[in-house]
Amino acid sequence: CTFIPPNNEYQNFGIMAAIDHINALKDIMKNYPQFQSLPKIYGGGSYGGYLALMCAKIAPWYVDGVIDNSGAGLPPLRYVIGRDLNLGDAIMSEDESNSITYCYTETYWTRKNPNSPYYFADENYLIRALLNKDHLILQTQKNKDIVYISYHSAKDDLTPAEYKIQMCEILKALNYDITFHLIDEKDIDGKYIKDLTHGCGIPDKALFNKELPKMLEKLKDKTFSMKEDSISYPCKNKVFTFKD
């Protein structure tokens, strides 16, 4: 089955959704300029965590902090070209009929036809990859003061922890303020951290209640403003530029 988003939208995975978040921020700041002096913090779990990290990539000058739970260091291809891979976004099983239904979100991407305008080329993958040392170096040239807080299960079955570990090591080497929680069995308390599955069973509300005060404490003596800028990321034979 196919899930079709409203308004003729489709699963772009990451880029368009992150741009929507940045545009929403700019609209808020335009209509409520008194907020411009406040820190701009993005956060979420799973895809929400990935989008928060992606906002820091495509518009680092609009990001002061990121609170991420289980965002993918590398984009899971099942959500981009799932039909080509015979891997659904979601799986529905009917025990009585012993059948399995694979569900996909509407997308135009494909790897089957290199001549298609919707061909998901290596460049399209690279721009969506958060684990990219060269891109992170370029990011730090635009904003080296982003504060990161990140969680990931050591046994995440959807987005491997090794990619997040490598990404966080690069961020640390670039002198970002980063707190990384690699969750293992010893960390399960049954209340905040419930298991080692993707997301660790941590509700977004609990995540923000715990980590937002820590983030605000780190940012309390800093000044914030809104400024326009641009950033370009080389990806093999293409260069992706994000600008106001």
C-alpha cells in the first residue's frame, strides 16, 4: 500500500522538511521580532532528531542548539527508495491470513533508471548524510558554537549506532560542545529509558523536560541574533547551496 501525503507532497527525506522548519523559524522571527534575541533550539526523536541535525547542516547560522534522540547518521534507504529495495516504510501483518503488507510513503526517487529526473544519485545521498567529515568542517566555518545533546541506543535496529558514534567523534574533534549518550543495558531505568530499541522508549516530552534546561544553562550567557547567510556542500559532481 502507499501512503499519500496531503497537498501533492511526497517523501523527499530530510532536505525539504528541514527547509520547511527553517522557513517557519524565519516567519516567526519576522512576525515576532522580540524572539530574535532568544536561542534557536531544534529537537526531536528518530526522524525528528535527524531533521534537527539536518537544520544545523543546511542553515547552521540559524541554529544554537540541537537535542537529538536516535536521528540517523546516514539516511536509511528504505525510506527513500524502499520500493526498489522491496523494503517498506512500515509493515502490517495479519495473523489470521498469515499475510504481510508493506507500506510505502509516496516518493518519486528511484535507483533503477539513471536517466530519470528522479534518479537518486550518489550526490543526493551524500547531501542527506550527516556523517560526512568534509561537510561538518564546512558547517563549522559558518557556526562553531552549536551545542549538541544526542542519544542513541547501542543496539538500535533501524539506524546503526556506529554512524552516530563516528559523527559525534567528528563534532567533538571540531570543538563543538557535544554531549553524547550511547545507551546500553545498564542505562535502562524503566521510566526515562525503557529499552534498547530505536528511540530507547524515550517520549519527546520527557527528553525535552530533561535536556532543555541543561541546554538553556549552556546558552544563558550568549547573545543571539538573526542573520542571513549561505553554505555550499560539494557532493561528487554536484554542489548543493543553501542560502536565504
